Amino acid sequence: NGNKYFARGKYREASIMYRSALKKDRRYGEAYYRLGLAEIRLNRFGEAAHALRRAVELLPSNLDAKVRLGELYVMFLTTAQNTKARQEIASELERLIPGIFKLAPGSFDGWRLQGLLAWKLGDREKARVHFEEAQRVQPWDPNVVYSLFQVLEQLNRQEEAEKLAWELISRRKEFGPIYEALYNMHLRRRQIDQAEAVCQARVKNNPKSRAAYFALATHYHTFGPKERSNEVLRQYISLESDQAKARLEAVDYCLQVHDYDNALALLREGLAGLQGNARLTYERRVAGILLDRGNTKEAASYIDGLLRQYPNDPELLSYRSGVHLAEGGRQVGEWVRRLERAARAAPDNPVVRFALGRLYLVSGQEQRASAEFKKAMSLGPNYAAPRVAMAQIHLNNKDNAAALLAASEAVRISPLDRSARWLYAYALQGSGRLQEAHGELKVAADQAPSDPDGWIRLGRFEIQIGDLTSAERSFRACLENSGSAQCTSGLAEVLAMRGQANRSIELLQSEIRKAPQDPELRYALAETLRKSGQHARAMALYQELLNAQPNSARIHVRLGVTYEATGDRGRALSCYRKALELEPDNAEALATAAANLTASGKLSEAIPLYKRLVQIQPENPVFLNNLAYLITESGGDLEQALTYAQRANRLMPSQPDFLDTLGFIYLKKNLPGAALGVYRELVGLHSKHPNYPLFRYRHALAAFQVGQFDLAKREAEAALALNPSSHEAKQLQELLAQIDRKLRQ
């Protein structure tokens, strides 16, 4: 029965039947195998892997079970969030592959999996060799050639890669990924004409392919002339038998590239002669586009006019709720109730579900928002917006694996949606896949070269990974393509970081002469002066900026930081307090004020600021740790402090300062055994830390409290030999005296 359901595509029912069979016989290998296949179709990959592992154990001669399990391991390698998990998965795959070759010597799948394993582990040369073996056994498998192409490019063997790609195209004209990979390789090498030729070949080889036409339209939209992009879209519409459907597809494409004017033009062309539901479909799309383009007044007027004709239309109500949010409305209770009614009236409308999820999110109901976004994803398999929203939620919650999955789906559906691609890049970054993240950010920057946002994100990422040469290149490209002051600021920052402060200052002064009233350039110059130690000049410039923008919390904070650098904590604190008057929840102002008060010994005043920071950013481990330490140091609630410290350590394990806070709390709570374990780790792993003498002192104290007096004496004497502060030296001498008394007893 399970197989019958599977054959009809009813995988959920098939899974239930296979599980029923396994309840009767836990060693029924074929049922595990079939269950694994069903779970793969249901995208429940963890359960699929469990079932296939059992199938491999019980059916050692089942080659397909081994291959399918190996493919899952490759997928898990891609999404693993830490080195240990990757190593464990790689070991499982390394144990599995020999069994494939044993059953099928010279197996195509064996070589393919070995190539994927080597590639995921960073050994590109070995991956190349394995993929070429797979190509020899089963020539021109498109997925293997596609992987081999990427490896060759990464090995800087671009000519071989290009030749390989064109050969595959001649054999498999319909295989879209190879066109995209070849196109992107040319873009990375700034070979715009060759990239255009790839798109033209794709259209010629696939005259019925929507993806081919849209790829060519994208090229012209990005690199010009834009009129050619519109021509390609209209050519696609004219060739389709269902032109109304093709027009809506072209509209969707225009929205992906944020070409709202052309999207509206296409819709208005199509509205002529339409009546009834067909006309309403187009009217809804116009309403959504007016909202997306940010003209909320026009959108509100247009949607309100339609609602007078269709007062209960769920989709129009959804768009109207979006106008409310775009206008800054945060009192969403009435709109939540209206959209809940709309969702009951149209339970299978993904647009309504997404709009309701947005309202829940704004009202602080993240779980309910997530549930609605997931419903929208299920109802709209080609609807990118809820996937983008879920990717953002997962990133906020530090769930990089889930963010990666949601963002990758959004990019697949809407490859020109840069917000989706940015989220995908940040999920890759959070998963430690920096090279891939860098590549995605480069693609996003190239998609809209005149928009500074893409270049700035790319440059910022390159600064984070320490690639200042590439960051300088990105900010220069940003400046050349957009002329934005933000690009100049970024370039100046990079020059200063590369030890070229004078060049940075000269650049900013030159740009200020061209645009003397630009506040961003003047702010960037003040920041550069501050960072280069020219505090007096920086303070004068910040003050000029404040004269023009007295309500800028950001500038008050920066002026305070500059005073702090000169040792004037009093004036610095006044600046921070002024910033907090203007923006009570400004995280930077709260953090700088709290640090200032802590350094001045005013712990009771610092603690409320850190508590507010933890409310605003509950997943920030630094704020959690600092709050825990101050509560403990000031004699506060140790249970509360322990909760904060444990959260900080879960978010950032093995961070020495966070471990020290945890150990300090254990000592204060009279839990020396727990403290001893913490300080044993700190002393063993962090000998270069500036607080190392303190770690050894507290290690000695914990050892003393559990009665390990010899260990306590060794640690106290070692700490004294490390030139601790005078206060710590006094504490150590007192502790040694106590230890000696215990040893004499």
C-alpha cells in the first residue's frame, strides 16, 4: 500500500504506511529504504537520513540507499553550522563511499560523491580529479559538469571551464544552471560582452524558455541599454499563446528588478478591454506595485477607490494594511482583526497570510507571524516575500541553517531580489562559508551597479573578513558608479584602516569642497580625525555638525566618545545623556553611557542601562555578560546574574571574559566546584589573555574553597609571578597566608 501511495505522489500517506510496517517489524530494511525516499520527497531530510542509515545497515547490498544517503550527507555538509558538525558528517560520508565502490567498482555515483565531499571540505584539486573520473565513467552528466565547471573556475582555470561549459551547452541546450554559471564567471571577470553572448545563446537555444528571456532582459536592465530589456519582455509576451499570463510573468520580473514604472506600464497596457475577475486581478497587481514603490499616498488613494467597489476583497485589504504600516502606523490591532477575518474568508490566499504575518510581527507576536509566513510559503511555492521574512527571523534568532534554507528558496524563486540575496549571503557568513557569502554579495552589487547599497554591503563584508584591498576596490567602484557620499565615507574608512589616514582625510576634504553642505561627508571626516587621534579637530567638526543638527543622537554619541578618548569622562557622559534624551532606546548611547558609568565606578547607575540594552537586544552576549558581572560585583541578585551569564555563554561559548563572569558568580554563590571547572578551562586555554593573573587567582580561590590546598598554593604563587595589579597582589598574599595556615594544620 505504501508503494501505491508513493507511485501516485502521495508521499505523506506513503510515509505513514511504511511506518506502520516498521512497527510490526523493526528489521524490515526495505520499509526503511522506502520511508527514506518518501521523507526526501517531503523535504524532511533529517528523518530521511535516519531511515536510510537503517536501510544501509539492514540491506548492505542496496546501492541506491547508500547513494541517496550520501547525497543527504553532502546537503548536511553544506548547511552545517560549525566545524565539529562538518567533521562528523564528512567522516560518515568517508565511511559510506567505499561501500558504494565495493558494490559497483568504478561507480559514477561514488566518484561524484567523492568530488562533492572534497569540494565541500575545500580541496578543489582533489574535487577536480574525482569529478573528471565521474565524467569519464558517465560523460556529460549535466550536474557533474556543472560542479566541475565551478571547481575549475575556483582553481583559476577559467579557459578550461569556459570550454567545458560551451561543450555541455552544445549537448544539453536546455540545462539552465550552466548558462547562469558561465554568465556569472564572465561578470566576475568584467567581461560584459561575453556575458551578453551567453544570454543571447540561451534565448536562441531555448526560444520557449521564460528563464532565458528574463536572463537576457536582466542583462540589459543592469548594463544597458534598458530599452532593450523592455523589448525582450514584450517579445516574450508576443510569443506566448496565453499572453495575459505571460504579461503577469513579465510584471513579476519587473518587480524583481524594482522596475516599477515598466511593471505598471505593462499592467495598464493589459487592462484595456478586461472585465470582471480578470480586470480585478490586474487592478490588485497595480495596487501592490504602488505600495511597493513607496508612494503611500497614491497607493492609499488607489486602493481605497478599489475597496469602494470590492469592500471585502481579502487581497486589497492586505495591501491596505501594508499602506498603514508604510505610513508608520504601529497601532495595528484593528488591522489584525480585519486581516484575520480576511484570512478566514480566503484561507488559501498566500498574500493575505503574508500580510497578516507582517502585522503580527509588528505587534511583537513573532511565533504567530512565523506561522503565517510558513502558511504563505506552503500556499505560494513561488512566492518569495514570506521566505525573505522567515530568513530574516531566523537570522535574528541566530539560526543560520534555517535562514540559509529560507533565503536560498527566495533566491531560487526571485534571483534578482537583492534583499533575498543579501540575506542568503549573511546566512552563508553565519555558517562560516565566507567565500560563498562574498560571491553572493558581489553578484548583488553587480545586479544594480548604480545603487550604492550593494557596493557598501560588499565593502563592509570585506572589512569584516579583513580583506581591505578588496574593500577599497568595492568602495571605489561604488563611488565611480553612484557618486554617493556613503561610498566616499567607506573608501576613506578603508584608507585609514590601511594606515593611510592622511590620504583618507585628503579624499574627504576634496569631496567636501565639491559638496560643502553634505553632512555625511563632514561626519565621515570627523570620524577619520577622531580615529587618527586628532581629537581637537574632530570635536570642532562634531560641534559644527551639532549646530546644524542639534537633535542628532548619533553625533552627540560620537562627540562623547571623542571626549572619552581625551580622558574627559564627565563631558562624555553629558553627551551620552543628551543622546538618550533624544532617543531613549538608542543602543549605542546606552552602551557608551553604561561603559562610562562602569569605568567611573557608578555601578548602580550602569545596571539599569544594561537592563534596557538586554530588553532591546536580548541576544547580545556582551550586554548580557556585562549586566551579569555588574549585578554580581554590586552584591545584587546572584540567581538573576547567573541566568544572564549562562545566556551569554550559550550565545558565545568559550569566550574567556564570559567564562570568567560565570566562574565569578559561582564563587559568589559558594559553588566552588563549579567555579573550579570554569577556571581550569580558562587557565589551560587563555594564557595570553590580559586578565590571566586574575584567572589564576580565582582558580586558586576555587581550589582553596574545595580543599585542594596544594593546587591553590601553586596557582596563587603563579599568579603573583605574573605581575598582577597591586589590588590583586594584596588579595593573593592574603590568600597565600590562609593556604599556609591550612597546610600547617
